[in-house]
Amino acid sequence: MTVTDNKGAVVKASAALPAPADLVTFTIDGVEMAVPKGTLVIRAAEQVGIQIPRFCDHPLLEPAGACRQCLVDVAVPDRDGNVRPMPKPQASCTLEASPGMVVKTQHTSPVADKAQHGIMEMLLINHPLDCPVCDKGGECPLQNQAMSNGRATSRFIDVKRTFPKPISISTEILLDRERCILCQRCTRFSKQIAGDAFIDLQKRGAQQQIGRFDPVILGFADSSIDRWDDTADAGSVGSDTPSGFAEPDESGLPFASYFSGNTVQICPVGALTGAAYRFRSRPFDLVSTPSVSEHDSSGSAIRVDHRRGTVMRRLAGDDPAVNEEWITDKDRFAFTWQSAPDRLTTPMIRERGEGGFRGELRPASWMEALDAAAAGLRAAQAGDRRTAGGVGVLPGGRLTIEDSYAYAKFARVALGTNDVDYRSRDHSAEEEAFLASTVAGSGIGVTFADLERAAVVLLVGIEAEEEAGVVFLRLRKGALAHGLQAYSIAPFATRGLARIGAGGGTLLRAAPGTEAEVLDAIGSEEDLAHVRLALEGAGAGRAVIVVGERLAAVPGGYSAALRLAQRTGARLAWIPRRAGERGAVEMGALASLLPGGRPVADAAARVDLAAAWGTDPLPQAPGRDTAAILAALSAGDLRAVVVGGVELADLPDPDAARVALEMADFVVSLEVRSSDVTAHADVVFPVAPPAEKAGAFWNWEGRVRPFGQALESVAMADHRVLDAIADVMGTQLGLGTLDGVRSEIEQLGTWDGARVGAPDVSAHEPPSPVPGQAVLAGWRMLLDCGRAQDGEVFLAGTAKRPVARMSAGTARTLSLATDGDLVSVTTTQGAITLPLVITDMPDHVVWLPLNSPGSQVHRTLGVGPGAIVEVSRPDAAAGHTTSANADGKDA
């Protein structure tokens, strides 16, 4: 075999080493190496530490060869085995290594070096030289590679091309077109990863640019164009839709994507910027701290960039095992809640007047507040109240592992009660048994990689894109890569389900409350035999049933999922919505469960824990769940409650919860910000938000996700406050330091004894609405009225417009015929009025977003999904005062 040098002379090549069939051997810059077949040259170069400049290349995106900056000099064997050079340099990001190939990069080839200099010169012809004011300045690949692989001087003397700037792709994302180098990273991400085609290449030649498909903005309005082309999403256009174009649907926005912020991060120049961060800081002024997102149970790796004690931005971290390099916009932009104006900074005490009348909260010292909390809790335990559980504990589902453990231990050791439940949402005894038997102490089960590699995934009680965004991305990736089949048991096919794979997922239509029946039918009925066969035939570990927390509101739902998994051999994964839910289960923040999966009712488990805690005896009987604790407070069976990070609007009946707090003799609240709970609390303790403390979340996989403290702060974590309260009460918890808590958790380990039995609840007969009624369906949207999104107005502008969904048949019974007609959903407590979107879904069902502007279902209607509600035209629902205005706010 021969090889030619740069001048074309044929030289003798060294003998190639034998390689396995799946490896190819080639040479790069004189280094002979073997790589798997199909490896790109640019990836092979990375393996041996050879730097090749690039802009369009990204390891998680399909090759494009758009920028041409990675040109290399290549020679390959001809038919006779003579290695001859290709006629011109090749893009190493699209070129696969082949046997006998000889590659020379800019380090060893003047041809490659000159080509790269030329490409860089071309890119800089029209690129503005505004690096000092560009958001990318200081971390810009174009800056860096202009220095390392560009010319020292410019030969360009003409006027640079300019465009009006910026284009608002959405309220959150802005586009400066003159900075764009047409690398197509953003367009490839939107199409390949997120499935939201919102921008694309426009025009040709020197006028080519990136933009959303809006002919008015892009300057080529054409009356002959009467529809959106296939690359645009008709559901993503704004109210400024040009005449003749498809009108906006329920999204009503130019860029209705939950993942748009990723395009800003992967943009190699400053073309795409975030509205919230734009012109606020420079990368070299920032201090970066690795962290974990607090918004959902995925445990996505993020990077917190802060300056002078203020978080300026958050970026996606690089964690191949979890979120790869992608996060949701909520993870990226929703952090201002931690420094909102209503942030609590000092303890407060409520003075009591004659007859127990509650006065106003007043600031207090830490010692005064600790004394008051200890005295109030001791009084609530007086007499025989301690045995019955004089104090309930409601930790909420957003806590770190360490804080959840502290609440669980505080309840058992300091208060002597098992009345503790973290579930500030719909819940049931069946769910508690499911968590204790199947989830707690199970370690790492189904993982993100398992979901991606699965052949079949069945979703029930969860809308992946809305409730676990990174899970959605992995499902979509698996569907595009190897044909993963996704099935969803839901009232209708969402846009997220339609984007799982090229052909979308498959809907198994079910009215609210019938999910258990459908799960059982998959294992027994012929109509759903294809789903059963798909689960059974997927192969070992490649069939997964994913259940969400919403299944707790469906009697028999978890039991049916367990039965189906046992029949088909599918693996089962529980994916809750909140970041702290899995950790709370593992740490025993449940009435029937102790840390490590130890059952409260098991004497051996209690003895095991009592020995570790140095407390004997521990309370024996399983305690009350959240609903029972609130009911007991209203009835006087419980006198006090300790609440940590619970929003009453998240509970099934917020008004009943509010009454329970009013009826309680004593309320202690640990909270970051003022809330509905602090408004009824007798003692309020300020606690640290995630940015101001170190800790860990336990994600839905069972993977522990530790994070460090980003900002210096005197605010204390929940576990330190609880330790101090217990100390004043005369009980030593030993939870005053983070290391102490983690050491104790590690020493406890996981329970290896008998587990709680799995639930076996039969499916219940769903309610039957009469004319004028419907069964309520709904779930939380990713971007809604949640308090963890407060203060981020740019992000709020990208939320989906709240609508009510009904079938065409149900709409006809109300004399409603077209999308946009108003429909009122009412109960005896209130009414919600929203625009209608006619949807292919079961009759006699109405779907509402649960916590969106103008549609805060639990607070307004006092019921949740599965309940019977009245549906009517707005004029027939007169007399109710709560409705949606045109701006989506409550009237």
C-alpha cells in the first residue's frame, strides 16, 4: 500500500496493524489508531488529543458540515491500494474514518491550515466586531478560534451586512441575525432533540439567515403563501400571524418550546441570547458552581453562575447519565423565586390575644422564636395527646434528602408521632403501600439509559413533556434512534406524545378514573392484545411501565400497574413531579414508613432504627396521611402542625387545608418565602433556598444527586432549624451539620427485612355524569402559576395558553361549535371560564390545566381530576365570580 505526500509524490505506507472486524485502522497526524466503524474523524482526533476547530459540530446532534471550519487534508486508498489525496480538504465532522485513510489536520498540513484560515476569514467578513458588548464575549468559540486558527489581520474593507435587531423568537429568546454564522446548531436541536421546529434557514446565498418563518419580519412577504411550510409549527405562531396564515391554536406563541434555552447555550456565537440575562454580565465576571435543578424529579445537572451574591444565569451541566447536555427552560430560567421580594429573612412570632385570637406576625430573634416553637409544640403534646399524636408534620415534596430525613426523625424522636406525610397533592393509602413495597429502598432501578434503550414504554398517570421534561427528551431520542414504541393512557394525544419519534406515540384513550380498567384490559382483552404482546415481546428489560403521581387519584391504578408488570415481565418506574419526592420516600417522611424502607408496623424495623437513633420506644402504629392530618386538625384531634415548604394550592382542597390551619392551636412554618401557610402560622422560620445551601436530591431513578452551595448566606437549611427546635425541647437529634446528617443516613443503610405488602385494590366504577356534567381531567403544565416560577416574566411569556378541552360531541350538547368559544366549568365553590379547543377525546370529559392563569382548579373549584363538574356556556354559569379574563388572570 502506498501513500502520497502533500505534493502528490507516492510514498510507501507503513504496514497496517490487524484490526477486529468492527474496528477500522487509519492514521491521523502520523498517529495510527483503531476506532469503531462509523466513527467520525473529528471524534477520533479528540480521542488522541488532537484539536480541530469547529462550530457546527456537536456530539449530540447529527453531522451537518455547515460551517466548514473543521476542514482537514485527507488521502484514501484507491482500488489498487495506493493512498491518494482527495482533490480538496474535507469536513472532518461528516467524514467517517475508513481503513487505510490518512488524515492531516492543520497541525501537519499547510493545505488544511490554509483552508481553515480562509473559512475563518469568510465568517468574519460580516460578523460584527462587538465582542466587548456581546453576551458571548469571553466564552465564545469564534473569538477563541479566530485567535488560534485565523489570520492576524483582516483584508475586508467594505461595509458589513446588518439586520434590524433583535428578533424576538419568543419572550425569552432573542436573535441577532448579523452575528449568526449559519452553523445550524439551533435548527438541528429544535428538529432533532426537542421536536419543535421554530426557526430555519431562510433565503439563499449572501442573504441567507436564520429566523422563524414569518415573512413580515424576514422581509419577503408573499401573498401567494397561504400556509405554514412543513418546517414550521402552526401551533407556535403568535398573535401577529400574517394574513392568510394558519391562525394560532392553544399555544398562541411564536416559540412554544419548553427547551428553547438550550439553543442559547449551544450557539457558538452571540446570535441567540436570553432576554433575562442579555447585557447583564460577562462570563469572566461570574463565579460558577455545579448544582442540580430543584424543579422536577429528574435531578438534571446545572451550573449556577453568580456575581456579587446574585445568581445571574443557570446553564445545563454535562451529565451523560442523566440529562446529557439539555435542560428544560424551567430548570434554566426559573430561579428568581429564591430572591423574590417576599423572601423571609428573620424569624417571626404571632402574638395571641384574649381567647386565643391571632394577632399579626412580628419579627423575633432566633432564640425567642425557638423558645416559642418549643413551648407551643410541648403544649400540644400534653397529657395523652402524645400517644395519639398531638402534632402532625407536613414536610412537602420539594426538600433535599437531608431535610426530609430531619423531618422524619423530628416527628418520631422529638414529637413521638408517625403523623408525617410529605405528599402535598392527591394521594391515597394505595399509593402509600405502593411506595413502601415497590419504591422505598429499591436502589437504582429503571434509568434514563434504560428508557432510551427500551423497545416499549407505557405511560400512565404522567405527561412526560409537562411533568418530566428530560424524560420526554430521552423517550424521543430512543424513538428516533431505534424505534421505541411509546403508549400513553390518557384522555387525548398531547403534542408531546405526537413528538415521541417520527410517527409519534400511540394513545390508549381513557376517561379519568378508568386508567386501572385499561391497564387490566391490556393483560386480558383482545382489543389491547397488541400492547400486551409488545410488552411481552420487547425482550429482557426492554419493556417499561412508567407511572406518575397522578395515578394516586385513581383507585386501583397502582395495583393494576403492578399486575400488568407481573404478567408481561415489564419493568416498573415511578416518576413523580417534584424534586424531593423520591428522597422523602427513602427518608421515611411517610406515615407508615421509616428511613431506608423500614415499615413502621414491623417491630424488628423499629428496634433497628431505635438502636441507631438512641431512642426507645418509637411510636408503633402507622400515622395519618396528609388528608387525615388536616382533617384531625379541623376536628381538634390534633392540636398543632409543623409545615415545611407546602403550598396550599397544591392540595386537593386548599380551602379545607386553610380551615385546618385556622383551627389548629399552634402552627410552625419553615419556609423560604411568605405563603398561605405563613399567613396562618404562629412561628415562622426562614430557611435557605437551594442556591444558598448544600444538599442532595434523590432523583426518580434512585440516583443521589448532590450539589454544593452557590451563594454565601447565613440562612439555615431545614435540618439545622429542626435540630435547634428539638434541642430547646430537650431532645438531641444530632442533625446540626450537613456532614452529620449524611453520616447518619449512610450508617442506617437500607432495610433488608420484610417489606410492606404490595397493594391489591380493584378498579372502581368511574362516576357517570348526567347531561350538563362532565368528568374533570387535567394535569399541571410545565410553565404555570407555580411559585417556583415567580419573578421570571420572560419565561412566563412562553407558557401555553390555558384552554378547556372537550370532544366535539360534548361541545355540541352545550351549543358550542368552534375553537375559541368560551366554556364554563363550575362546582358549588366556583367557576373557571376558558376558551374551548375541540379535541379527539372521550365524551363527557372536560380537561383543564390544573394551575395555570385563570385555571387554578384546586383553589377555584375545590375538586381535582376524576370529579364530576358542571359544564355550560358562560351565560348559563352566571353568578360565579371566578373566571378567566382576556389576559388569563383571575377576575
